[in-house]
Amino acid sequence: MKLENDFSELLKQKLEEALEQRGNVNIVVAGKTGVGKSTLVNAVFQGDLAETGDGRPVTKTTREIKKEGVPLSIFDTRGLEISEYRDTVQELEKLMQDKRKSDDPNDHIHIAWVCMMEDSRRVEDAEINLVEMLNKYVPVVGVITKCEADNDFRRTVQDLLPQTRNVVRVLAKEKVLDGGYTMPTMGLDKLVELTMDLVPETQKNAFAAAQKISIKYKMNRAHAVVGTAALSAGGAGAVPLPFSDALAIIPVQISMLAGISAVWGLPVSTTFLGTLVSGALTGSAGTLVGRTAAGALLKLIPGIGSIAGGAISAGVAITVTVAFGEAYIMALNVLTKDDPNQIPTAEEIRDEFMIQLKSLKKEKVEG
């Protein structure tokens, strides 16, 4: 494929690959009406999912909630009241079994959160039977919601629901108490950490992208994308390439930027990726083409410009890729660390990316 003629197609291909590799994560969120499932989901995940996501019934008491651009499906299960909980559990088990039959891991249910309100101070038979059933198929986390004072309720839940992997107390939304004291949110970071540990490896990128509680998990998965890209770039440079013909590593860089964007949970598209890549490699919003792109890319990286007229070895290709990828991660961290709900534009990301690349080059020169 010649980059000069097929740049748009290359962007589309690399974007599709990145989204496919990110996958999708599916979570059952179960609990009685009023326990705060919607508030919890909106607090943890991007996009006000419980309010603005599309919901479709999959059983009489379970609906699947998803939103375009968020690699997550929430299976919101209600109907745990005494009069109907047996039917609810049976219907949900059939759904679990049907999902499990799929050859695509992205169709499976991957984890379950069973929610109980702290004020109730009780664990009902419905919750016990539900956890016992779910535990046959996926890891189960007990979530105590609307928390103010434990009074050993967490221990009670652990004793009565021993199949849960852990029990987490959360307050998903700030609460103003008598006297004007505001109780801050709590426990969401622990719930995200535990869930990240328990979902399958193939779903970790999707969960990191969908959650908005911790930048750390987005960064960790992004670093892994850089590592994979560096290996690919090293392979591309196994046979030294003339500097002016170093097109073989350009698709690797584009693939890496698409992959990092995807695991960060950005609303990535071919337009987004084109703006980012073209701007980063040309210093403007111009079009990225062929050998000009290769030269621009290599000259941006500290110490690489000095080899013009020489050859691009595997070591140089790896250095280029790692520096490029880490600069992009630093740019995203700068733009999103203070407010994960604020999604920067492609232009804002491009500009900060250039700042980080120039900063790396300056450090190299001064060093």
C-alpha cells in the first residue's frame, strides 16, 4: 500500500483494528429498585450511560444499556423483590448461558456487581440466590451503596455472601448531611481497581477506556500499546531503510496512536485520527503524505534528525516509536488528569502532543 495514495484508507484500517483490539466489556449490575444502580453507573463510566444510553430489554427484568463510543454494556437487572425474584434469577441465568455460547468473548458477560443499600442493613434471600447463581459464570462483587456508617454491615455481607470476590462500600454521589457538612464520594476507586483485576485480560482495554475514575489504568494500557508498537517498528526496521524511504514505520505510528486513543476512551474517528496524525507530523492541519511524512516524523524525535542521509535501523525505529508514543500519552495525561469528564478536541490534543514532542527534543539537546 502506497501511503501517498491510500492515507485515508490506512487511517480507516488502523482505526478499525484499534477498536477491534479494544473490544467490549459486559457487566451485570443487579439490585432492588432504589439502591442507586443508575447513580453508580453514571459515576463510574463515561457518557452518563444510565441516563443517555440506549436501553433494550433482554429479559422481563433485565435491560442492556449501551452508548455509541463507549466500549461497555451494562445489564441492568431489577425484579429482586420477594414476589418475583425467582423468575428474575432464572431468566438472568438463561441469559448468562446464552451469552456464554458465543465464540466471540466480547459477547460474554464478564463480571457482576450485586448492589445492596447500606440503610437496609439486611441481605435478602434474593441477593443470596442471585450471587450463588452468578458465581457459577463470572466473578461477583458485592457493592454496598449510599454508604454513611458501616456499623459492621460490610462484614455481615461478606459472611452471608461468601462467593463474592470482595465487598466494596461506595457513595457514588456527594451527600449533604444535617448541619451543612458534605460527605464526599467514596469507594469508587476501590470498585474500579477490583473490577480491573477481575475482568479477563482481553477485556481490560475496554474497561480502562469506559471507566472515568482512574487515569492510571488508561495510562497502563496505553504503555502496553506503545510496547507492542515498538516491537512492530523494530521488525519493520530489521533491514536498515534509507532515511528518505522510511515509510514502513509510518503505519506502525498511526496504529499506535489509534490504539492509545482507543484505550483512553476518546471518541476516535478517521477525522479525529487524521487531524491528530497530520498535525503532529507536519506541525499544522495539512495533509500527511509519503516521504515527507517519514522525514517529518523522524526529525521530530530527539537525536534522530542527525542521521538524515543514513539508514533507519531496528534500534532507531524502536526509539522513534517509544518517544512518539510516550509523548502522546503525556499529552493525554496533561489534558485529562484534572477532569476525566472533559473530553479534549482533536485540535487540543494535536497541539499538546506537539508541545510534548518539542519538550522531549529540547531535553535531549540540553542533555
